[in-house]
Amino acid sequence: MAAGVSWAAESESRAEGLQEYEVAVTDVFDEKHARALCLYDRRLLRPELVQRAAAVHPSTIEDATGHDGPTFQIAPETPTLMRVTGQIDLSGAGEFSKQIASLVDGDDLVVLDLSAVQFIDIGALRVLVDAVRNSHVRVSRPSRPVRSLASLTGMDRILFGDAAGESE
Amino acid sequence: MNAIALMDRSAAFTHDALLYTGQSKFLERVGGFVHDGISAGEPTLVVLSNPKIDLLRDNLPQPDRAEFLDMERVGRNPGRIMSVWHDFVERHSGREVPLRGVGEPVWQGRTHDELEECELHEHLLNVAFELSSPWWLLCPYDSTALSTGVLDKVGGTHRRVLPSDGADLQGDYSPRDAAWEIFRSPLPPSPPAKLEVTFDSAGLATAREAVSRVATEAGLGDRAGDFVLSVNEVATNSIVHGGGRGRLRLWEAESALVCEVADHGTIQDPLVGRRRPSIGDLGRQGLWVANQFCDFVQIRSRSDGTVVRLHMRA
């Protein structure tokens, strides 16, 4: 059985009734051989209503396909110091390589500050390793996610040299 | 002392199992094996539980000439043990002398699923080191503590089984076929999922957020980040090698949070994720990372798809 709950988006009082409704539905189906699917439309419902849904259902199914990927930014702090912020995963891998490649064109040393990187995957870390090996790029101040992955894979030796873990 | 003799001096890799009964028998035979290696100047690595390491160290004349590692730490996830042996063999490559190892991956208290992964690991050792430089690995099995079901399989994973008493037995053994059989078999049914997420490349961030939320609720604390990273790498494999998308399911098991990632790809090599990748290696490095970070990893793959389960304790 499937039922939409978009009516909760119509007014504040209806939104407030949603939780009560869900608790009642759970009671009705409790211990019965039936599966009920409640459909939450993220475009219509406030995020906190969707968040709350996870608490009143024994299980949640989420469709994460077709979303906007996460974002990252490489922004200059000074002409030779760039600050990397955000999350770098497969969806941003192409753009990340391109932006790093554009940095390495010049002859000046460029330092990337990684203290605001919230997430990095191995693919992106490898882009940094290649840049450090082959060009005037250096990296500094790794955030915890960067440090964790770099030390596990042994890439820290290349990225941060022998004094690597110093930001412990 | 009843020394163990090498069966075939021309073989690259010798993989023997030793069934032992009781501490004194263990000390006599495993201690003898390690002592023989040290005396012959062979680099020797011993991977056992800490109490057994202490027992050996207290009784060997020159314990510092061998290396010791805690099996309950490195082998908690059986998928991580292979990498330790690879590193050992590689570190000593080019030497004239053969190498020697002791590894006890199977102990009383391992779950049914862990025992299956240990069996797969034992099979895959034979495949992985078929062409390596010469080394000799002895795997002690506690025949008083382990079930007959477990002990009966030892002959299938080792070329020779040394019983505590009586004559040696030849293993009944075809590692490649047996490894494949396990690798292609389905995993046990899973309980209902707390959360299920279908993802593609653009949905990875949403998937990570969901996993992170459940991991925090499950009390993973500091380890939540490494768990999310592991899931992300396996999910990335699904996108790159498994048809552009996949599905992850999360549930709480007795003592761990489990995340299963499924896709329609097929992994051709059962050794995937078991060898430390070189830095330039563009292969499936993600599964190696998952093996290192997680407490237990199961990988199964057939023509109709791949399933990876990652377990992380709080």
C-alpha cells in the first residue's frame, strides 16, 4: 500500500498533523503482514518534515539519483595561496582536475590550503599527489578527512613530506 | 623437539596447517618452527593473538630476531591479512634466503560469516603467492577449541595438514576453484534495512549525508568519518564499474552498523581489495581502503551483480 503525504505542505496546521497521522498509521500496520510506503516529495515538503519522517518510520528509502552534486571551491587568498573548500567526490572529479591543472601552468609556487576540505575521495587525493609530484603545487594544513585518507594510503609522504603528520 | 620439515624445496609458497591440542603442544611445534627460521637466518613474521605472542617470546631463545603482529588487530577483518603478508614478502624481496611466517586467522569465537571469510582468505593465499619468492607459512588451528566443521575444511585450504599426532595428511585442495565458489556464492539474507538509498554520481553527497546520520545515531563517533569514506569508495566503484548507479542499505547488527552496496557490475578478480595498491595504481583502490578502515568486509560478485557489505563497530 502506498500513500502520498503532500497534503502536509498545504498549511501549517496540516504539517503539524503529519506526525500524529504517521504514528496512527504505524499503529494500524503494527504486527500485520503488510507493507506501507509513505511518499515524501522533497520539492513540496519542508526539510524538517522530511527529517522527522525518518524518526516515525521503521525504515526509510531514499532516492539520491539526479541530485545536484556537492560543490567545492578553489579560491585565492593571496596570489600564491589558494584555499580549497567543500566536498570533492566523483561528481566533481573532472572539474577538480581541470582547476588544479590550470594552477600548475605558471612557474610560481602555489600552495593549496586544505583546512576547509570537508570530504575528499581517493580519486581527488590522487589528483593532488600528481600535482605535487609534477609541478610547483604544494599542499598544507590538511583537514581531518584529508589526513585520514592520506596517511592510510601512504600518500602523506608525497603530499606533506617527512614532516607530514605534523598537524596532529 | 619434533621439527617440521619442508615438503617441497622447489615450491615458491608452502602453506601448511598445524592442528594443535593444548598450549604445550602449540609451544613445542610453533615455537620450534619459529626457532628453526630464526636459526637459519630467515626473516620471520609471526601473526598471532597477543597472549600467544607472549607465550612464544617468553620461551624463544632469541625472540627479537622475529617480528610479531597482533592477529586480533590486523586480522579482525580477514580481508586485511593478505596485505600484511604481501608487505612482508615485498619488504624482503631480492634476498637469498626464504621467508617464514606463522598466521592464526581462525580462533574460537569467530562468527559463521567471519569463518567463511577466513576460509576464502586461506584459499586466496595459495592463489596470490603461487609465483612469489620462496616463503613458508604455517597456520596453527586449535583442534580442541574449533568445531569439526571448521577443522574439516583445513585440508581444502592447505596443501599439507600436520596433525598433533600421527602422520601428515595431504590437503584435498584446488584453491582457485574453491575461492571462486565462495566469491560467487550469495551472502546470507539481511534483516530489513533501516535506510535504503539509490544513488548515482550526483547523489553520492546525499548518500554520504544519510550514512553519516545513521552512523552517528548508531554511536560510531570518531569512526563515522572513516565509515562514510569507505562507503563512498565502494559506491564510487558501483558508479564507475557497476553501471553508473547502485543501491545501499543500512542496518544495525548485534554489535555493528552494516552498509551493503549493490550494483550490476561483475568483479573478475577475487583478490580485489586485498593488496596494498601502489600510489600510481588506478585500479580498485577503494576496496582496499574499505578493508583497512572497516572491522569486517564481505565481497561477493557474479555475472548478475556485485554486493559488498561493510561492518563497523561503535
